[in-house]
Amino acid sequence: MSYVRRFKHLVSKDSDLRELDNLNNSIKSNAIHGLIIFSKYLGLHEEFKNRLKNYGIKPHGQNAYDSFLRILGSNSNSKSDILNWYNETLPHLRDNEKLFLKYCLFSGLRRGEVILSFNKVIELSSKGLLSEYYDKNLSCLLHFKYREFIRGSKNCLIAFVKESFINEIANSKPISDRGLHNRMFRQHIQCRVKELRRYYATFMLQHGILEGEVNLCQGRINSILFKHYFTPKLSELRDRIFKALAELEQTI
């Protein structure tokens, strides 16, 4: 949050956002992400987003070389930096937010998909309809049954989740993306939820889950391909996923 304190004046509509262009890519990206969160907190998100667009300013995305350095760095540590962030963040969150963060780490889904799924479990459970969404025999959430999870190239199809964890979510309170962001902002915690998805993929690949299977779990395959051509033995895949997740739980 030091970047927010340093550049918070840029949220004002009278400021010159070209100041951001003088920063190196890493600082620029962190500053933009921090200011976006800050603008949400102030209720100025749409206005600030439009100003960024008008100035043609975007966060710097990682190129292949940056990704290689990140992977090299993560492999050199006995415990991933993102897991340290995860453990340090949990004590500052409410119980439902802790469950949300764990769901992000243990499913590898996109943050928005986890919010949708988290709240849908609560909603359907309150109506006695959770069995339509959660297959107890497969220990699997069937996202593909709901239109809001199918978004062209960014689909959310299934998630293997143990019943005990589903019950914890069902007895929890709905999650709010803005509420979580505001809490992290007030606690001066950098929001790194997106990195949990990346860590999940890396961890699964390192523990014997095939790339195509990881893509299935993370929604990187076409829904038509999933329904008509992709026919893995889901119960066998579930068992291997749960074995890897048990090792992940030991790691954290």
C-alpha cells in the first residue's frame, strides 16, 4: 500500500496520470492496481478507470522472460512467497473471507468465478437445492450447469471440492469482492488473490496432474469440447487432485 500513499493524489480528476509513465513497469503496475483498489474504496472506480483508458495507461503484463524469472524464483524457495502472503493475510480476514481465500487456493479458479460459486453454494443450500450444483458421489461442483459460468473462452466447468468444505461455505455468509478489497486496503495488505490461481496450476503440474487436466479444472477448455469429447475418468482424476491438495494443505 506504500504506492497508494505515494500516488493517491492521482485519483483526483484534476491530476495528470502521465506521471505514471515515468515509472518502471513493475512499480507502474503495482501503483495502478493499488490506485484502482483505492478508487473503489472512494467510490470513484468508474471515473478513475475511464481516465486510465483515456490516457492509454495499462498495467504492465508479464512477458515470457518475466514468467521464466518468476518460475525460477519460486522453484528456488522452500516455501512459495505467495503461500507466505496467504498465511499472513488470513488473520486479518473475517471467517467467510478466510474460506473464500482457501477456495481460491484449492480450486485454482478465477477470483470472480470463486465469488460466484461461493455465493451460489450459500444460495442453493438455503433453498435445499445444493444437490443440483454439488455432486456428492464425485465430490464435484458442476459449474457448467449454470449459464453465468460459461463465458466463451473463459469457462468455469467443474471443481473438485470435499463435502466438508462445501458445508463450511454453505453455513457461511456471502462474499463481496469490494468488501474484501476494502478490508485488505484498510489493513495495508497487497491484494494477490490472482496469484493463487497461478500457484495452483504450478503445484498440480508438479504433483502429477496432466496439463489438459489442469486446464479442465481451471476452465481453459471449450465447453463444447468438455461435453462431447473430453471424457476423462472424473473419479480417478478427483482422487489424484485430492491427493495433491492434501500435500498442499501440509505445505501451508
